[in-house]
Amino acid sequence: MIIMKLTKIDMARIKQADKELAYKRTLEKKQDDSLKSIGTINYLNGIKNKSLNFTAQFVYKKQDYECELCQDKGYIIVKNEQGYDYSIPCKCYAKRTVRAMLEKTGMNINEYRKKTLNSFPNDRAEAIKMKQLAIDFINNHKEGDSIAFVGKSGTMKTSICIAICLELAKKYNQAHIYFSYLTEINRLKNIMYNNSLEYSEEIKKLGTCENLYIDDLFKKQKAKDDNSKIDVTNADIKIMYEIINQRYINRKTTLFSSEFTISEIINNVDEALGSRIFEMCCNGKYGMICNDYNRRLPVNK
């Protein structure tokens, strides 16, 4: 930030002083009545000196940068072998990209940071298998490939999906949206019944975004009953079909976690919807049923 001490009046006086001093020099040895006064000459010279040395009147305040190397631009300038300048991403770029993406996901950033592949446990055979499937999916990732972790509650399905989202962001700079089924399905139903235009825009956003993570798909909203059938309404199916079908047609990567297997979705919800999920996950190649113990409960391992 730069603050200049000169006022508009000072600038006007400087301009006038320049004119009068220039006129004085043209008089050479002649006396000029308007400049005879020593006080006037000293005043004019004082204003002139102020103009010549005005840089001393500036106050500089150093700007603080999060990254001093690139000054928060995200890139730095280097020279190639021919001596020409070109830009390359700064080492802080990946970190900034991930953070910016996380701010758009709708989930607590601190929770995301905790759920990484490095922090995912290797203490159980199933956990090791989940992590390996995630690594294979990331390393061989192609546009439109999707993945699903389904099965018992508390088996870290959400954690592994978030870890995949983080890795896709870091490795491929791919943004994603976090879609919590229980929260979002009720919100979308309310919009569908009250604002058709807004509903269409929401479905388009969810159906076309780069990556979408649907967490707890068809999570039961009522207490668990004896036969544990999937508790969904026609409106629930309609909304999810519209979203998933758009992603299926446009080959958009989708991550699924659910307490229900794809077979259960096909048989008890909607065959067209369930079969699309199966095909999106490369015909089951990137799908896993998780049946280990519930890590949220204090039970014997």
C-alpha cells in the first residue's frame, strides 16, 4: 500500500513554481520584481524541492503472502534452455487447488483432511482390500469410471470414498461435490414441489459436475424394521434416477456408498437405476461389499 503526502494544492503550487522558476532563468542577470523577495524565492524553491524529493513522502507497507515464492500467484517464472521465460506451477499450487475444491464440497474441511489414503487403516484384511481397490481405481482412472463401496454401517465406506476424492483432486485436479443422501433428497423434494426451475438447475448441476460422491444412497429415514427393506418413495427414485442417468449418459465419475448392495437396489428399488450403477462401476470391477465389524461400536475385533 502506498500513501502519498502531496495534496492537490501542493501539486498546483509545484506547477506554478516550475513556471516561475523557468521564467526566472530566462531573465538571466535581469532583475525581476516579482522574484526580488528572498522569502518568495525560498518558498518557491521549497515547493520545488518537495516535488523533486516526493518519493521520500511515500510510505511503504510490505504485503504478507501465504507463499513468498510465488506471492500467492500459484506459478513462478523460470528460464528454459534457450533463455526464454516461462511459467510453471508453484509447489503450493496443488495444496491451494485441493483447499479451494474442498470449500465447495459441502463437508467440513477438517474432516476431509483426516480421511486420507495414508490415514486409512491397514489393521484388517477387508480394510486392506478396500484401500487397494481405491489405489487401483485412482492409478487407472479414466473419465466416467465410477466406484461403489456398499454393505454394513461403520465399515469406513465414507472414509475411503472421501480419500479417493482427495486423491483425484491432488493427482488430476478434479473437483467434486459431496452429496449426503439423507440431507439432499429432502431438500431436492422440497424444491421439486415448489420451484421447478430451481429443481432443473440443481439436477443439471449434480448430473454434470466433474465428480460426484453420493454418500449413504437410499439410507433409511425410519427406524430399522425386521426385514430391513429399502425405504424409498417414488419421488426419491425419480430424483436419484434423473441424477444418476445424466451422469451415466455423460460418462461422469460417481462415487457411491450405501448400506444396500447393488443387487438389493436392482431387486427392491429400480432395476434400471441399479443396473446403471453396476455398469458405471465397470460392470462391478470397481465395487466392493463391506461386511467387517462396525468400528463405531465398542465390540471385540
